[in-house]
Amino acid sequence: MSKSKTEAGALLRDHLRSAGLTQTEFARRTDVSVTQVNYLTAGERQVSPTWADIIAEHCGLTPEERLRLHVAAAIDHGFKIDI
């Protein structure tokens, strides 16, 4: 599997793996295409705040993991975050 172009995409891939979910299963649960999920994990599309929350919910992320995903997504969108 190739490396993601975005930090949030790499985190999504890691969280799916940790949750034991395939991209196909995640797509089915979130009612999107497998292609859309693949674009997110590959970094071809950026993770929005809404998607970060969807990922957190379906992967059972802790509050700290959710925050890390949101920060990564914001940085991928070009925000400068100093926390």
C-alpha cells in the first residue's frame, strides 16, 4: 500500500486498521463509495472536520486521537497551528 499524501489520510488508514475495518466496510457504514474512502486514505482528497468526526465515531477514537486527527486535517488544509 502506498504512502498517503496527507497526514490525516495516513491517520485514517491507521485508524481503520486498528479498528479492524476495511475501506469497503468503512464505506458501507458511512454510505460513501469505496473510491471516496480510497481518495481520503491516499491523500487525494483532504479530510474535512465533518469527516474527522465521522472517522472518530466509526473507528472508536479516544478524545486525544480525535484531536490529533482534527489537527492533522487542519494542517493538511494549510492552517498554521501552534498548540
